[in-house]
Amino acid sequence: ARGLFSDISMNGDKLVFTTEHELYLINPDGTNLQLLARGFRDNKYFFLPSFSPDGSQIAYVESDQPAFAQ
């Protein structure tokens, strides 16, 4: 998908990824997909998600512009 960024938790049990307007959490085997944030309505873009060292928090960039504006 366009604008895809991802990170895996330090213990390897969770993966966080973005599409242009959404932020998701999933197990590495593809199970338990969870939508964490959606930005369609506000025209927000999400990218560069990153787990905290203990895996309890996720930081990400939210912008009014796509990551690869042309």
C-alpha cells in the first residue's frame, strides 16, 4: 500500500504499520488485526510508527501532508 511504514516490538509479538490514512496493530502471523487510528475524515496521514522499548506505547507521525508529497 502507498505510504506503508512499519515497526516490530522488541519481543517480536506485535507489528504496527500504517497505510496512508490508517494505523494498525497486528500479530506477526497475520492474526488479530486492530485499527488504532483512522485519518480519512480529517485528511490526516500516518507514518513512521515506532514501539517504545518495553512495547507498551507506540509513537507515530501524523501530518496534513502525505509522506511522499509530489
